[in-house]
Amino acid sequence: FPRNVYAEQGSDLQITGINEEGTIGATLTVQVVSTEGKVVLSEEIATEWKEGVSRLFEGKLQTGAWRGSYTIKTRISAKNGSVLAENEYEFDVFAEEDLAIPAARIAVLDLKGSVIRFLQTTGLAVEQFDASTPRSTPVFVGSLQPKNAADRRRFIDLVKFVEGGGTAVYLQGVGMRFSQAGSDRVEVPILPFTARVEAARGLWTCIPHLVSDHPIFAGLPSRGMMRGIYENVWATQTLRDMDGEAIIASIAFDWFSHDHKMHYLGPGESWWGADLAVVPYGRGRSVVSQLRIIDNLGKDPVADKILFNMIEWTTGASD
């Protein structure tokens, strides 16, 4: 089975189990269980483990009446009842109401057009940002790569918009800016915040990403580490030394500090960075996200859900 599977309510979800090796008469049991413990699917199949790799089971889940988190549990038992192998994986089903389009109006500053194209499919009321955009309309920003003086002028106008009391949501944060020579620093004039970009991907060490209880994560797991459901959107880079309220924070430590303590004394200093934060500037605020939301819009309902929650929260549509 894939590690995490997402299916919109009513869609077909294909599941496949493949054994590793062996030839033995056995019984394959497949169950899908809700978080409340209700068994919504149960299959028991007489099968045989053959030498090499073989396909033991394939089917589609009819998820039309499902909603929430589920676990696929599989077990192979020998004829004498002994368990030969077992495993389980979680997935989530999102109902239509979970992904309801906010009844709100927003502006966009989207140089590449990917955010606009997605929003156009939803029917959400969208306008292009310019200097005349009302301060009450939040501005959702895509790529931060102005190609010419006119683009750069729009970003400077956006800084003034925030300073005057507006809200800007930087969906792609500051992009991929980390260099091996050290963390990059980003600052005004085209951004209403300063920060240092740091890699936030663990290798042999864990870098936990901790999500707090916040309206942006309504209907999603919070108050703990980002786990399987966030596998496509977690931040691979985080922002250090940034003011404001961190909604998601990464915690890590330096392996390659100036002292290079790669022995029993331990690694370098501990640090933390913000994957998602609300940063005040002047009379306004910026919502700065390093999450991979844009790349997954329309592909992973978790990305869609976070974006819709952001729209509801910044426009007050959920109040």
C-alpha cells in the first residue's frame, strides 16, 4: 500500500497488496477501520505465497459514504492460524463540505498564474492586486520573482498596502533560497518582513514540524507534529529570526557548526524556525507560509483545505 492515500468523498481508491517471498498456503485478511473503530470493509481471501513477488489482492474502495480518517489493516495467516505478516496504513476521505469554497473576495499577486488558475476552477471571487485594492481585501501572493521594474513596483505597492493596514498572504514564502554556504537573508523593500532561510529536512536526524491549534488548520490535525496527512505540504525550508507568531515551527540543531562537534560532545546549537507565521508590519500583517501549498493545489485536498481556511480566516468569512 502507499504510505498515505487521499480520496475525495465518492471517489474510487485502489489498493494493492504485494508479498515479498515464500510459497505457503495462507489466508489474507484486509480490513478498513474508521477512527471510531467501525469496520467499513472486510475481506478474507484464501491465497498462496509463491516464490518471488506476487500480487495478493487488488480492489477499489467505494468511499461515497465515508468521511474522516481510516486505517487499512492487512494480515497474512498460515493455515494453523499463526500470523506470518501484518501491516497497516492510514488515509483520509474529504467530503464536499470539508472543501467548501469560501464565500469571500480576495485579491492576488500571482506572476506565474498557478494560484489564479486554481481559484478560477472554484468560482471564488478574485481580483488582481494593484495600488487601489481596498485594505479590507486580503492579497494572496504566489512567486516572489519579479521579472521587470513593473513587477517590482507591484511588490513595493504591496508592502505599502500592508503597512497601511492590509493583509498579505505569501503562499510560497520566499521560495527555495538556501545555499550550502549558509542561510540566506531576505528583507525589504519588496517584502514586509525580514528572515533567514534554513533547510528543514532531516536525514539521519529528525526535524519535527510542530503545528499549533489555529483556524488555518480547522478540520486538520493540530497541537502536535505534522504527520502523514501533511506529507505533500510540509516545509522543506523554514524561516529563522523572523518576528511575529509562529503557527508552525521547525526545531533542529546544527550538525556543522563552527566547532564541528561531531563526537561525544554532541552537535552544534539548537535552533527553531517558522514554517508558517503571522508577522505584523505597520498597521497590517503578513501571513508567511513556507508550506508547499501551490504545487499541490487541486492534487492534494490538504493543500486545498489549508488555502480555503486561510481565505476564511483572513476575510473573516468563518466568524
